[in-house]
Amino acid sequence: MESIPFFIETAAAAAQPGTAICSRIRAELLRQRPQVLPFATTAAEAQEVAAGMRAAGRVPAVFLINTLGARAIIPVLDELMGETPAVFFRRALQAGQSGLLEHMPSEAGGALTTEALVKRMTPRLAVFWPYGSKTSDQVVSRAVEALTRFRASGSFRHFEVGVQRLSSN
């Protein structure tokens, strides 16, 4: 079976260039080389795309998920993903960079944050990549580089190193 990356980004996240991280990574990969790169914007669409992949003899090698606006679909994605590794792109706001969020509760109004939901998911290799309007170009570039290396070697470590490089700049 052929293993390929699977991109998931809600329509709300894809609507703005500064938050359309998965769409931009996918577009850059397609620009470099036309290929099959599954993409979904809803849980139902993700299930349908995954079923089509299985029928075509393909499986997701890694899920790349923009968590912006995805809180409602994360529990469904968990079941779909199984133990497949995942890269979660998380919108980083200025409060997070200033340290303000460290003093805030992890639950907002009784609802779990997206990061808390992800931590309750099936154990799998996973990494969070923060992005913001000022860093989105750099995040897209680094993610394309990490994904290209991952596809060549199969090592998830490229995503872990890639996010470390982002935070060191």
C-alpha cells in the first residue's frame, strides 16, 4: 500500500491566507510535483476521503491538521487516524508568546481547548507547530521541508526537529 500525507483544515481556517497553513503546504507540494494529496475540511469529508484512499490501495502516512476551528471534529478524527502520526498546526496568539496563557485555565467556559482534546486522543506520534500571521510563511516553508524529508525516510523526527527550528528563530 502506498503511504501519503493527509491534510485536514476547516473551511474557516482555509478562508484566510494567514491561517490556511495546510492548504498552502499542499499547494506548494503540488507546485513542486503533481501528485495525490488527500485533503478534507470536515469530519464526514475526511471519512469519505479515507475510504476512497483505502479502495485505491493508499493509506495515510501522516495527518497534517490545522486545529483552528477543528475542535468539533477532533473526536471523529481520532478514530479515523488510529495510531498514524500527526502534525497539529496551532494558531499562536500574542498572549501565548507573552506568557499570559500560562496563568489561564486550560478549559475555556467548561469546554476543553483543542490542545486538551488532542492530549486525550489515541496515543500516537504527534507534534504541535505554532503559527501566526507573521510566521505563517516560515511555517509553511519548514513544514514542506520536514514533510519532504519524512516522505523520503519515514522518520517522524523531521517534524520534531522542524518545530524546534521554528522556535529557535
